[in-house]
Amino acid sequence: MDLFRYANVTWPRRRIPRVIHQTYRTYAIPAIWNTTVKSVMKMNANEFKYRRWSHTDMDTFVRQHESHFYWNTFVSYRYDIQRIDSFRYVLLFHLGGIYIDMDNACHRPFRELVATMEALDPRSTHLALFPAAEVFGIQNNFMISTAGHPIYKQFISRLHLFNHNFLIYHVTILLSVGPLYATIQEYFFKQTDKQVTSYFMTTAKTFFHCTDYDASIKIYPMLTPLLREINSEE
């Protein structure tokens, strides 16, 4: 499927908020990620707002918008990265937009990718995008979504069930809030919501670069199938 086919088409109904979210302990940009963060900001300056969330901001946002999760799970996490990862799900559910890790560089504007997502199914109420993991499942360090997407509601509602110490640090992170957790929830979301169809596209790494995963993208439109024209070409 040609990712850029609809990149310059103006559709009457924008559903994905044009805002890019990033997180860090403070508002400062760490020197090690200065180049990658600046590339994201520069490439998208004319189309997207940019918001950097500090740890204090994250804590306040989760407490205000998901108080039950905050008091029962969020504050009990053993590691900061668990709060950071879970915040991403809360953030995209309530505000939507683009989340991208600071170590990811941007090679061309996200406008083309977002426009293509919206063009794939112009009548869909919700859209979400995740990078497909190199082996299986999905990643959570680059995500795009409409606000209120049901898949993020599921992510948030199941976090307390996976809040366990799995003995090994990295396994604990992966299973409690990280990519493995997201992969499990994505699988069950597909099984329980019959209105969801998944599609795969390839970006050829032209939008962003990170060594942790390939550039296969999984997209979730809701409510209507792909345009017949696209289906006929698959």
C-alpha cells in the first residue's frame, strides 16, 4: 500500500488532533536527545502544536483524569518508567494526537502520515496507529490516535491486573505497562470488538528512525471498513 497516496489530499473532517507529545523528567531537553527532539519540532512546526510533559505534569494529569487508576495503581508502581508508559495511554485516550519517544528522529513531516490515516477511512470515528514489533506484537514508543479511542480505554482499565513484580526488571516493565502489555491488550481488543479491522502499512523508515523496531505500522480504524478502492488493490 502506498503510504503517500493520500498525503496531500484535504479531507473535510480531521479527527486526529495536530499535537505532538513528549515526556521527560523536566522541561529541559537532555543533551543526548537534543538532535532527535529538535528534528521532531522542526519538521512539524507549521502543522502541529508541541507539548513536553514533565513528571509533575504527568502526575497531575493522571490524578485529574483517571483518579481511580491513579490512587489504586499509578502511585503504587515501583518504577518511574511504569508511570511514564501508563501516562501515554491516559494522555492519548483523553487528548489524542501523536506520542513519540525523545530518542526517535523525524525525517519528514507527520502531516503526510496523519493525512493518510484519515484518508484510509474518512468516515471512521476513531483511528490509532502503533509500530509493529520486529518479532511480534506492537510497540508503544510512537503512537498516533484520535481522542477517546476505545483501545486506550481498554489499556487503562487493565493496568491494575498486570501491576506485579515479574522478578526481572525488564520483564516487569514489558509486561506491566510496556510493549508486551500493549500487545496482549491489542490482541484481546481485536477479539472483543467486532467493529475493528487492522491494516498494515510500510513507511520505509522515511518518517522517523529508531533502532528498536522496524517500520511496519498497524492501524485501527473503527466503525467502517477500508475504502473499497484500497481493498481491491491488496
